[in-house]
Amino acid sequence: MSETTVLPVTAEQFAEAHGRVARHAHRTPLLTCSTLSRESGFDVRLKAELFQRTGSYKLRGPLNKLALLTEEERHRGVVCSSAGNHAQGVALAAAIYGIPAVVVMAENATPSKIEATRGYGAEVVLSGTIWDEANETAQALAEERGLTPVHPFDDLELIAGQGTVGLEIVQDWPEVDVVVVPIGGGGLISGVSLAVKSLRPDARIVGVESAGAPAMQRSVREGRLVTLDEVDCAIDGLKVKRVGEVTYGVVSRYVDEIVALPDPEIFDAVVWTLHHAKVLVEGAAAAPVAALLHGLVDAPPGAKVACVLSGGNVNLDQLRGLRWN
Ligand SMILES: Cc1ncc(COP(=O)(O)O)c(C=O)c1O
């Protein structure tokens, strides 16, 4: 990337977003992991967003987005549809700012996730059995009640908040050469790639998808936004049929490489990370570790590689029986 490229979110805007986010979010550590360094041949650090409030990075985007609403929008409230980490991120950010929040979840959502979202004070509406149906209800509620929708990934203000993960990596490790990031809809990697490149234009960004849902890899390869006919992926967060228009645009310009692995290799990396780094990450967050363990990250020996461990909200029933679906 040339020094003169104008980024859709500038270094100054990331610094402002960080000011808003850092008031309420934890500064998560950048852990060393000597076993992963040895196995991969790189100098590896792990950005531990599993220690973030709500258990994932998904609080950061809503903290930035909701802070930028007008008084009237705040008064009316926000709505999102999600059965996972986005629900909790929006619910907590809204509670922090005193904004009413409605979260639409599918009727078969995990009871503990429904409870966690209610626990942050959001109104939970159960609708449909898959995300698309819940999303239709969320759109209808937005119109009926004048609520502002908070998209899980395709929104530049949200992306600027998620990108504060990348800003902190560069602040804590200015020499970083490569940052490895999981991809679902592409919001996290869009923010991280823009934030890192705003400060370190030569750093490389590598995205990791499930091979059963390679919506971003296919879109970038084909040069158009592809909707997958079907997805064969059991990992919350990586299971996406179609990425966003904004995220596709950012990723195709600023992400250097996208790799993909089958779910079983990603799940093995959950257990590997628990064993060797002593932290419990969810499937999506283990994808960068899996990519390193399988030699999919191309960098010179000894390169300084940061992996984003994006969250730790594991379904314990799966872990107990080591059953993944
Ligand atoms: C823990 C975790 N990691 C990564 C992702 C993927 O993020 P994005 O959809 O912004 O690409 C998600 C999305 O839900 C997630 O929950």
C-alpha cells in the first residue's frame, strides 16, 4: 500500500474511535505463546479479545456506533438481530449509554445466550428459526418503532470500533509484520486491516475462513459479491452465506491474503490453544491459530505475527463431550 492511499477510515478517525471505545472496553493483552512460535517458525503474539467484556471484541463496534447517534436516535433506541456475540455487544453498549435496545433472536437460540442478552437490559424478541427470519422482524421493528438498526458487520462506524483491536496491536507491538484475523461477514478484518495499515502500511493482513463457508475468499477471487448456495460450517461467527458490500470493498483492497480450513482443523485448534496457551477460545477465534499450525500463513521465518483471538464464548455442552455439532 502506498503512503498516500486515502483510507475509508483514517488514522485520526481510529484514534477518535479508540477514545470512545477505551472508556468502556478492556485493553486486552497481547500474549506470547512460545509453543506456537516454535511450531510455526514465527514470533507469535495473541491479542486476547476473549478477555473483553461480553467475552468477545463485539462490544467495540457498538460502543463507537452508538456514541455517534443523534439525541433523537438515542431516545428512540436501537435494534439488531443476532443469536450470538453481536447481541451481547449491542446490549451492553446500549446499557452503558442508557439507550433502549431490542435484540431479535431466533426462537431456537441457546437459552443461556438469551438470558445473557436480557441480563444486559435489552428487550429480547424471539422470532423465526434462522437469522434471516429474525432479521426480517428486526427490520420491521425498526420501521414500526423508529429504531436505528445496528448491522453486525456492514457499517463503517461499527467497523471503526472493531478496528480498535488492530490499533492496540500496533500500539503494543509497533514492529508487527503480519496480523491474522478470522472472517465471518468481514467487519472485524475490515476494521483491523484499515487500522493497522493506517499506521503500518507495509504490514500484511491475512484473513481466515471456514472452508465450508468461504464467502469472502470466493467474492475476492471472482471480483464480485458472491452469495454461496450453501454453507457447510458449524462455527458461529464464520457461518456466513454472503459478506457485506462495505466489507467486501475494504477486504478486496486492504487484505493481502485469505486462507480457509475445514471445521475439524479449526476445532482441533480450540483444544490446542487451551492446552498450550491456557486460554479457552471459541471456534471462530481459533481459526488464526489453526492457519498457523497448518502452515497457511506465508511469511519469512521469525516474522512477527499477531493472531486475533476474537472471543471465548464457547458452548460448554459441545466442549464437555467434544462434540462440535
Ligand atoms: C468471536 C468471533 N470472531 C470472529 C467473528 C467474525 O467477525 P465478522 O463477522 O466481523 O467477520 C465473529 C462474528 O460473529 C465472532 O463472534
